[in-house]
Amino acid sequence: MNRFSRTRTKLFLNARSISALLALSSLAPMVVNAADSVPAEHHEEKSQANQQISVTKISPAYWQVTFHNPPFNIFGPESIPQFEKVVAAIETDPQLKVVVFQSDVPGYFLTHYNFVPPLSASTSLPNGPSRLHPIPDMLSRISRSHVVSIAKLRGRVTGVGSELSLASDMRFAARENLQISQWEVGSAFVPGGGPMARLPRLIGRGRAMEVLLSADNFDGDTAEKYGYVNRAMPDAQLDAFVDKLARRIASFDGDTLADVKQAVNYATLPPDSELSAGWDLFIRSVQRPEAQYRINALMKRGLQTDPEVERNLNQYTEEVGKH
């Protein structure tokens, strides 16, 4: 029996202690069928009710991927099969040129990992085509795809949400309501989706250290100043700006777009080995007693159930650290 197998009953939360939370927190993994052929303009794929991810094909060259897992857009092992379908469709569609990642859950783009399932629900998943765990695998594939990716950010963007935005080619945010962060250090574990590899290349070593080690929120003005996002603008202007940019890119020659992106990737993307190292650190760190204590303490205060806790993770992680 390996180390993980010995500890799986106590990881994240004890199964008995979370039985009441499961009814509130878990969602059936309804898979979006994003690999279908491109239909008529403005067709939206909806395979089943309560699916977490949908794809709107504005045109063959321009798609919008929308996250819908209310109330907080939490991402977990139940989300991975759905997102894998989307990523596979993005990287294999020869007509697609640009994709926009967005949310229709008010106040939340995409947030942290789901702490209700045991860690085995994640570690037992087979590696992806890059031989990485599915989360860093999918993020790496988005970055290396021929398709230009844009993250449109509103509200809380943390954990997997921040990591997806960093894996995207561009990030645009609503200035007055952005709360972007890597919150994990505040709960005594290491981020798993590659921000240690991506942030220093994007914003520099010192600012990357500040983002990662403070585990604090960054507002729209600061995120723009640091280069964490390309631009922050008034919320009322965000949709039109991103849509206009996406349509403009979609009108250009796909081979040229892919060539330019590949050349930029050579100069800026971390090797997959760095992403793999970050995931391994995450798996080790969440099993440490201090991480177990802090995650359990946050869950008791209302993580994943209380909007006050989800909106103010930076405050609550500081509070549970004073034990």
C-alpha cells in the first residue's frame, strides 16, 4: 500500500464529517459534447441540465467557453471530464482560431478546487496526452494549442481560475470587481496548476513571489499594473471589448496566427517538467497535517457553502492561521 492509499481516508475531509456538505456541494458531472462538428452560427451546445461547461460557437473560427457551476464556480475532479472534452475540441478543430473563457455565475469566474471528494478522486485519474495529471495537462495544451485563448475575468478568480487565466494567451478584467489571487499558501499547501512556473515569466520574480506568498487578493488596478492581466476596464465595457478583439483575431489567417503564437511560446512558456514538479508539490503539501488542519477549519467556517467565506478567502485563511 502506497503513502497515498494509507492516507486517503483522511485527506481533505473525513468522509463522515462531510456527509452533510456533500448534498450542498457536489454536482453530477454532466459532460459537454464539445467535439461535435461545427453547426450553424450562434449554436450553443447543451447536452444535459446542470452541466458545468458549455460551448457557444459564434462562428467556426470563434468559440466562447462558459463556466456554470453555481454558486461559486468551484472546479473539481467532477469537472475534469467536461473540460477535457472542451480542450480536445479546441486543439483538434482545424477551423477554430480564437476561444474566450468566461463565466455566467455572478461574482465568480472560476475558483478553487473542490475539497469535498477525497484526493484519490483526483490522483486516480489517468494522465493526459502530455503525461501530466489532467489539470496541468489541460492547461499546458491550451497554452500550446494553435488556437488563441482569451480569459475574460469578473469577480473572484483564484486557484484553478487564476491558473487557467495564466495558461491563456491574454487576460482582460472588469476593473471594479476583480479579485484575482493564488490563495493556496494561506491554507498551507502549494498551488497545483503551474503558477510558480508561469507567473515569474509573466510579471517577474519579485511580483510573482508577492502573489504566491501573500495569498492575497489583487484588484483590477494592481493586476493591470503588475501585468497579471493585459488590461482592466470598466465592467460595462468588458464584453464588447473582448468580443471585438476575438472577432478581429478570428478574421485573420489561421496559419499565420498559429505561427506567431508558436514563436511567442518558444520564448515564454515553461517546460512541462516545471508544471509536473508543481503538481507533485501540491499532492505532497495537501497531505501535511497543517494543510489538513487549515482546510478542515475553513470548511467548518463555510468554505464551499458560505458566500462570505468564498468572497473573502484572504481574510479567512489568515484567521485560521492564528491557531
